[in-house]
Amino acid sequence: MTTFQDLDLSNPLRNSIEDLGFTHPTPIQEEAFPIVRSGKDVVGIAQTGTGKTFAYMLPILRDLKFSKQQHPRVLVLVPTRELVLQVVDEIEKLSKYMSLRVTGVFGGVNLNRHKQAVAEGADIIVATPGRLYDLALSNVLKLKSIQKLVIDEVDVMLDLGFRFQLLNIFDLLPERRQNIMFSATMTEDVENLIDDFFIAPKKIAIAVSGTPLDNIQQTSYNLPNFYTKVNLLNYLLFDKEEFSKVLIFAPNKRNADRLFEAVKEEYPSQSCVIHSNKTQNYRIRSIEQFNKGEKRILIATDVIARGLDLQEITHVINFNTPHFPENYMHRIGRTGRAEHEGKTILFSTEKEQEAKQRIEELMDYTIPLLEIPEQVEISTELTEEERPKEPGEISSNRTSQEYVPGPAFHEKKEKNQKTNQGGSYRREIAKKYKKPKTRGDKNYNKRNKKK
Ligand code: AMP
């Protein structure tokens, strides 16, 4: 097993690592060290807690020479103020025996204070994108001296709608620089950013195991569209005992909100939604209510669900089929913890079949396919994304920030009420027939037995 002695560290770094009491580099640290040092662009997929901060900081500090120059050579961009403070703290610990100036800047604090701090000179700046851009515009901070750009938690950053701020900052940076990026999840937004701005990046990732836990029972449904998925979901959720703690993954904020509206109509006060446009307080409250069992349905996006401690989830429902199979593995891993048996259900449309195949290939397992129960209405309503594009219509790659649910959203919701007859429809049928509509529907029989 590799120890820190095996890495080509400098003495000051060795000493500070020893003070910290660390003996072995984490896998991501071991892998990243030579690659970051090579000077190539790097994309690291790693979650918080894997030691990712040191993974990029150790090699950077290893090669950063003492300098008195005023303008920074290393820029670390992070999405939140908390992370600025945390990263600055980690750098200070690592550089304890070095002569190094590190400054952290973030929004919500008087700009003049940061201007002064920056004017004193720094080797490394750790910043949130908005504040950094303000400082660069005010000319106290010159970014032409940056040699290494690190973007940490880039998935969260893009999810918060910082894409344009990032692009503005890229414009001010010298073209010749090393780009280093770390993300917990691979999303399409992240991939687009890499394609647009990185040069032949080296990827570092701790391989995601393609072997799901034995105690996770997987099933899948093929469905024609969003609102039929909604109908099936509402039909399934009707069984409160079976579906007692359900985590539902939606692909993005827009769909998470849209789905929440549809589920809330059927199950008011039993569901909540979290994504990065919700306030911190709202998110904390939702998670608490879910964990305590006050709400049994939680709708979340991949990015936001990552850092959450959610307990004893009975079902993970993949409302969409993740484009990256690794995300499926992460999602389903939220259930079936410890002794508990977990269940996971995958919804796929025709368009998502390829993604489903990739997941099945990674696992080397074909997810059992279930028939759509007869009671589930097949909706003909299409979402904006599902509707065929008019010729000449630009398919915009919107960022989350641009998305504002406008009148069209509400119109659609009202229209949809007419056709979206999930649970209540099922109840009506049940009332009418007082027995399962189809005797062959095992789920239905199981449900009735329980009551
Ligand atoms: P991070 O993933 O960067 O948020 O780091 C998670 C935590 O692990 C931080 O508190 C680090 O100080 C700590 N840590 C980083 N590298 C190591 C290591 N090699 N051994 C033990 N702890 C570490």
C-alpha cells in the first residue's frame, strides 16, 4: 500500500502531512499526483470525503515556487462560501512549512475588504465565481498571471447556474494554463464544459463498481413519455405501506419541479422536492421531514442528493434513465443499506433505451422488465422537451439559471390535469369494480391483501 513517503513530496509538505497524522494517500490522491504534476488538463470524478482537495493541492503545492509577485498563479473556483473557507483552511494546513500566501474571497462580504486583501498579493486565490469576476473587473486582480485553474465541485457550480460566470472568467485567463476540474457527478452540463474548454483532459476516477448490492431488487418499465411515467408513479405510490420511504431521482431542476407538482396533486403533504434552486432552509427542512418519516416521498436531482445522509430508503425510483451508468449505480446505492432489502425501479422511454443498455452492460445484468399495469393511463400529453421541434427552432442548451417557469408551464399543468389521471383514476376504477380490474395483476392483489 502506498504511503506518503512513496510520493515525491517536498520536505515541507511531508512535515505538514505528518502533523496532520495522515499516513496513506487516498486512492484519488495517489492517482492524481503524477497526472496533475504532468501539467495536462485533468478531470477528476470524486466526491467530498475522498480527499479530493489534497488530490489537487498536493501536486500543485509541490511545484509552486516561492515568489513575491503580487498577482496569483493558482486560482481555485468553488461554488459556495463554505467551501472557500474549507479549501483555504486545508491549504493553510498543507503549507504550514512553506512561505505561501493564500486568499479566500466570496460574495456577501464588502468588496473593498476583498480588494484590500487581494492588493496585498497572493499566490493562490480561492473564490466563488461571482466575487472573483467583480474583483477582476475592478482591476485589483490581474488574472493573466494564472498558470493553474482548479474548478472544484463543478457539477454543483453548473447546477447553481454559474456557467456564464465561468465563461466570463475563462475569457480573462491566459490561454496557456492548466485546467483541473473536480466533480462528484458526471452530468451533461459538466461534459459540455469539458468538451468546450479542456484540451485532451486526463480523466481520474475511482472506478464505480458495476456490481450492485445483492439486497437491491431491480425492476424496470418502458413508458412512452413523461406524463405516463407520472401516472405509473402515482399508481405505485398509492400503496403507502410498500412505498413508505421513496427517493425519486429526476434529471434536472425543471423536471424535478414538474414532477413534484404532479405528485403533490395526488399526494398532498406526503412529498417534498430538493434541488439547488431551493433555499438551504427549505432543503434542510425537507430532508428532516423525510428522514423522520413525516413525508414519505422525496424528489431530488443527482447533484443535490449526493451529499445527503438519507436513511432506510425503501425504494429508489429512477424517473429518468441516467445518461451516465455510474449515476445509476450511485442512485440505487441509496437503498439496500446494511441489513435492509432495497428496491429500485427504472423508468425508460424509447429515447432512453440506449442509456438503459449502457447501465445493463456495466452491471452485466438485464433489469427485469415489468408490464405497465392496465389501470395506468397512457398519456398523450407531451412536455415541452418531448414535443417535436418546429423546423428552424433552436435547441437551446439552457442552464438552470435561465429557467424560469413562465406562463407556459402553468398552462401545461392545467391542461395536464385533464389527462393526468394517476391515482385518483385508479381509485375510481377500484370503486367501480370493487375488485382488481385485471385479476392477473399481481401487484394489485398484493396490495389488496395487505389492507
Ligand atoms: P475532501 O474529500 O477533500 O473534502 O477531504 C475529506 C477529509 O479527509 C478532509 O477532512 C481531509 O483533511 C481528510 N483527508 C484528506 N486526505 C487524507 C488522507 N490521505 N488521509 C486521511 N485523511 C485525509
